Amino acid sequence: MIKKIKVEELKAGMFVHGLAKVENGKDKAFMNTVQIHEPGQIKGLVAEGYRYAFVDETDIAAALKRERAKELAKGLNGFEPSSKEKTERIDSWELPTSTSTDSVKAVAIEPVVKNDELEHHLEDSATFDNEVVRAREIKEKAGEVLKDLLDDVRSGKGMQTDKAKKVVEGVVDSVLRNQDAMLSLVRLKEYDDYTFGHSVNVSIISTAFGRHIGLDRRRLLVLGFGSILHDVGKMLVPDKILNKPSVLTEEEFMIMKSHPVLGSDLLKEEVGIPREVVNIARHHHERFNGSGYPDGLAGNNIETFARMVAIADVYDAMTTKRVYGDTPNPGEAVKRLFSWKGTHFDPHLVDTFVGCLGIYPIGSFVRLNTGQVALVKRANRVSLLQPLVVVLYDKNGMKYPKVFDLDLAKSRDKNIVATVSSSEFKINVDEYIG
Ligand SMILES: [Fe+2]
């Protein structure tokens, strides 16, 4: 649960998900994720005029525990633990909602499919290089069609669902031929309008996820269609609220939170929309422990497709490059997903999702045991810790004049030891991937 606290109440170790200050008499919000390591950072934020911070309650509890442990350690042996963690910044994402944890009613569920059933779904019929050219065209077309569809919804016209189904077929077939090709494109910030760029990405990610758990083409089409329309209800939220640059008032926030109901009601009225598609629109903000909205459902009471799209939605929001943001690091986003296992998200599905994208998904910055810094180019679904990387920097942080590929699965003595904050590297990731 995200809580708004005064900047002065921040403590070392906390992740700040958003900051607010008053500028020209108006509230202005800034959303990103920064970890606080030392009191100096808090003083800096105060000096810059920030008044409030948005932090996760679990981080508050953890920070208090650390503080107590520090005091205890000091008292016992004079030892003062110091944090060696680096400042991390994940790109901005939709401000999490204020939720209640009173209704925690998580239930255990069985894995969706067993590992030994997966293998035949993972065979590619096209190489990455062949598919990425087609995938780029398909993604572009999907963006155009979805933009028209969402514009029509906004202006009160009917939905051209047949066209949308057609582009989803294209996405699904591309993912079935070679999912890495499509997945390598989701990092790109190609659209000015966040909602529809994000919707296309969520559809691609969800489809790859669905392929990984062994869904057949027919089911993938339903999942792809539901995920591309998951936020369709946002088109019925007044523009001044949807695109408001400052903090939403409580009333505006409630209106924003109505988008799952608005979207599912809209889809229900359409002919030929599968039930699962309606449910994805309604339940993609439900959380596994019952703390989400609009219905406060928990565990298996949230349909599997909605539980899957919930993960894909948040993952994409954390990894999509924004105009003014740093290059996001998918490896860091995976870490955050792991930390939400069993609370926000179905734990089995998080594991499966990471199995699909890799612990170090395409676009992750990683440090090798040699001290070199590399960028993940292709996932390795058999051995998640050994992706194909492109080595960019030597152990002294000097960029190689000629960067080179390294398949960690074939390397006996090189391995990944950590993810690295991408904000340290001002490079165009797209130059090296795809
Ligand atoms: Fe949403």
C-alpha cells in the first residue's frame, strides 16, 4: 500500500515512488522511484521544495526495522552498518492506489501448467532476425488501429473491434513464431500518447506470457484482445483528469479508478466480446491479496487472464521509456515484481512471468564477475541466469570502442553478479538490441 508522508519523515532504505511540491500555487507531482540512502538526500529534497513523498508501507516498516537494528548494533558493539547499495531509479509509473489491507484473503493456487508440458510451446519457427522485421510492422499497425479505436470510444462512436481482432492476430502469430522479436520492441517509446502505446505493449507481453504457460492460439487471441483493450475505460475518463500533470484530488482519483468498471461496462455492450476480455478490463487492478479495485477480489477469485495482465501492466509501466526519464532497467523491474509476490500478484504467475522474460529481461544492464558491464540482448529460457549479452564497458567503466556479444550459456568463467542502475549509462539501448 502506498502512503503519502512528509518528506521529513523519509528514512534511509525507503523507495520513494513519487514526490509532490507546490509550484506557482499549484500542486505538482513527480513520479519516479528513487531509493533513499542517507539523510543528505532528504535534506536535498526539502531544499528543492518537495513537501510530500509517496512510499510503500512495507518499505516504511522495513526502514523502521533497519533503524532499530542499527541502534541495537551500535549499542552492542559500536558497529554501524553502512549501505553500499547504489541509488536506483526506475522510470515513472502510474501512481499506485491507496488500498486497504483489511481484506487480505490470499489463497494458494496450483501452477498453471507444469514445466514438462512447456517445451513444445517454446520452439520458434522463425529466427529473431527474420521475425523482428515483420514484428516491427505488425506493432506499428497495431498502434494505428488501436489509436483509431480509442479515439472513436472517446468521441462516443462505436468500437471497430474487428480491426482490433485482426491486429491482435498479427501480434499473436508473431509471438508464436518468435516471441523475442516482439518483446525486443516493447521497450521502445514510439508514441506520444501513453495509454495506447502502453496498451499495445501490454498485449505483446501478455501474449508472450500466455504462450509461455502453454495457451493455444485460440486462447492467446482472447488474451491478446483483452490485454490490448484493458484500459479502454480510460477513454471515458475526462481528458483533464487523465492527462492532469499535477496530483489528482481525491475526487479526481476516484473518477480515475472507475476506468475498469467503465471499460468492462462498455465491452459488455459490444457483440462478440468474450467474457474473459470483459473481465480483464474490470479486474486488471485487482490484487492477489484482495487489496485492489474495483471489487476487492483475491486469489483465484480473480480470473487467470486478469491476474496475468495485472503483472504485464505493471511490468510495462515500470520499463517503458518516457520522454524525460532515464533508460529503465528491466532487471530492476523484475526485482520489484518478486517483492510483490503473494501481495500484489499471484506468486506462481510471477515465477512463470520471469521464466518467460528472464530474470534479466532484454534491455537489462548487468555487471559480470569480471567487472565488465553488459546489456542483455536475448533471454535464455532454459537457463535464466545465462542470457546472451553485449559487453559494453570494461571493468574500469571504459566503453569498448568495439562492443561484442557474449553468450553466457557458452561461457565457462563469466557470469552475471548484479543488475546495474541504467541511469549511469547514457547510451541508446536500441543501437545494441534488435
Ligand atoms: Fe488500468
